[in-house]
Amino acid sequence: MKKMFMVLLMVVLSFSLIACNAKETTNANEEPKSGESKTVKYWYWADNPEYSTVMQNIIKEFNETNGKGITVVGEEYPWDGGAYSESLFTAAMGGGGPDVATFKLTSTPLFTANKLLANLDDYLSKWQDKDDIDENLYNIMKQASGTDSVYVMPWNTQILYVYYRPSIFEKAGVEVPSTYEEFLTTIRKTTMDTNGDGKTDIYGFGMRGAKGGQEPWGSFIYGRGGDFENLDSKEAIQSMQDYIDLYKEGFVPPTATTDGFNEIIANFKSGKTAMTIHHTGSSKGMVETFGDDVSAFAFPAGKGQWTSMGDTENVIFDSSKNKDAAFEWVSYLATGKGQKDWNEATGNVPVSKTVQATDYFQNDKFMKASIEGMSYAGILPILDTTTEWINTVWPNTISSALLGNVSPKEAMKTLQEELNKK
């Protein structure tokens, strides 16, 4: 009898354990209830040890001050030339990814096609700080996904603008241009023979004809009224003619067909060019070289207006069991103190209008030029062809056009067809 009782007791205990385990499994797939501790695993990369420390401090402060029982656990991974995105995708597909991760917009189609990212529309519609971020940035997030929904949370940006030398402008008798046409005229007027030997000493503009030059070139396309969707339109073809004329008529260095980032920056710093296009990542070196004799302006409007935006954003994974807590964290990085601390430390351009308006950013002329461009900044179309187009098609086609081997119309037809090739 005693033996039978023990057997029955064991059976009851076994069923109780199964029931408990089932309950735990069920609870693990639900959002934690109010008042419960919530853990958010966060993957990020940092470009150097200083930025790593900054992020660790931001996480620590958020954990201590959020008042909602949320604990962010930061896990740092190297960018590794973009291998970070591959590792993130592999982990997410395998079910072992984080709740939140730093992210590049170019990865959006791959992640959304595999239904890995949480749709943020409902969160944003209820978020009191939504309007603290420019509507254009949300539109860029939608463009990246190819949908009418936001899957990527804005965090920090790099906006291209025009560097210029005030002393050269003064010598040429020109002001900062306010229109696209004035910009073209300013390039011509700041191209000068300063010693009277019949040779050009200063070129008006540092044109980037090698890889990476498609970004500043895009501002010319939109300034004339074209766009990336229709590169063979008459407006886009005219902008290509503008580009060719600047080269053929000697208003840019003769090496422009092969000039990349290093060359355009070196030419500007050496005084060989009066203007060039880049972002705040170059501003410290410019000031070290010129002191007060360097400034910046946003690329001016013509029939249209556009400038290139680099980005680092954040995403919440659809697999996260703590999405509410995860949104608290990404919103803290987007418009909270985490936004201010990160961008002040890294020199990136904040997405929060409130942070942009602080003295730290308003007293920086390069930041101001970046912020001015945010409302019309954009990205290239993210297509299967984009990488090849940027690395090979664009530089080869532009070089041929500048050298007169193909007409503007032929060049733009090639660029349109290769970018949209199926």
C-alpha cells in the first residue's frame, strides 16, 4: 500500500512539473506584465574604444534611470567591413539574435523580406516624441523597406554639405550661393589664376569622379530637376551636361576622373580647390588646417534639392518578447539623453530636433549645414544592382562621359538601365 502511494505521488509530481514548465514556456512568449523586470539584449558596434565606453555609459545610465524595470544588456561586435550585418542576419534567422541592434539602412530589404524586423508604426503613432524627428527621415526609413511602414528607428546621420574657403570667396567677389544656378556660377568665378602666369592655381570645385562620387553627383541631378528614379530624363541629362562642362572647361582639377575621397580632401586642404563636398567627419581636419578660413553651406536648391545621407539606425526584432521595453530603449537613443550623449561624443548629426537646437550643435557651423540639409537628404535606391552600380558602373560611365567618349544622353541611359537591371 505504501509502495502504491509513493508511485501515485511520483505521477502527480511529474504532471505538476510538466504543467509548470508549460506555464513558463507560455509566459516566455508573452510581453512581461507591468512591474516585472524586462531585459533587452542590444547588439551594437563602436568604431573605437572611446565610443565603446560612451555606449556602455549610456546603457548604464538608462538602466539606472528608466524607472520601468528595464535592463539593457549591451553586447559589442565589430563592424568588420560590414560582416556585422551578416552575423546579425545569421543569428536572427537562427533564433539567437538580440532584441535590438544597431543597423544600416542598406540591409533593410533583406531583413524585412525574411520578416525579421518589428513594424514600428503603432509605436510611433502613440509616441509623444514622434514629431521631434523630421518627417523626411521616416520617409527614408519607408523607402529603405519598400513599404509604407517604418521598420527602422532613426538614430544618427551624416549629411553631405559643401565645404568652402571664405578667403577665396572674398578674393573672387562672391557670396555663398543660394540656388543651384548660383552654385555653378560660383564654381566658375572661384577658379582663378592667382599669380598671372596663365595657369589655374585654384579650381572652383573638387569633383569626385571615382568610387563614392555618386553621392555628391546626386545633388547636381536633383538641382537640375532630375532624380534617381529616372536618370535618363531630360533634366537628369542636363545635369550630366553641367558636370561635363565643369570638367571640360577647366573649373575642376584635370584629375577629377580618378579623384576619390583622399584626393578631393587633399586638394581642398592644399588650397587647390575652393569648394568640395563631404560631411562632418572631415571638419576637425579642416579646422586644423585652416582655422577660421573654412566654412560650410548646405547644397542649394534648384528645380529640386537633395543631398546624400549616411546613417546608423536601430531596429527591434520581431522575435523579441520585450518589444515595449525595446521601444523604450530605441526611443531613448533617438530623442532622449542617449541621443545627446552619443552624437556629442561621436560627431554624428543628431536626428532629434530638440538636440539639434542645443548650443553644442548650433554653435558648430558644420553641424548647422548638416542639419539644414536633413529635410531633403536621401539615399540611393536599395536594389540588388546598387552595389555593382556604385563600385563599377557609375565611376566607369562618369569617366567616359567626362572624357567625351560618350554623350550625356548615352551616359545617363547606361546608368538608368544598369541600376534597374532585372
